[in-house]
Amino acid sequence: MTNKKWAVKRITVNLAAQEAEKLEKYCQQTGRPATDVIRELIRGLSILEENKDVAS
């Protein structure tokens, strides 16, 4: 079994009470930990690729 090192960067997120409750309910309904849910949401974000070709 391989050991995954997840804690590359630890962040703290401040949530409004309603947001925290929604996350907690979702986690209870799905049986998934909040960390996994948040990580999946972040992975689903689309970002614009920067143009790495610099005009000479």
C-alpha cells in the first residue's frame, strides 16, 4: 500500500453558518468527508490557460 501525502498546502475556509450547515448535510447524506467534497469541487473549477509563448 502506498502512502499518499495530501497536506501539500493547508487552508482555512471561513463559511457562513448556512454554508457550513449545507456542507455538513451533504457530507452526512453522501457519507463523504468535507475534505473530499471540497477537493472535488476545486478540481472541477475551470481556469484560463495562460499563453506561455512570448512574442519576440
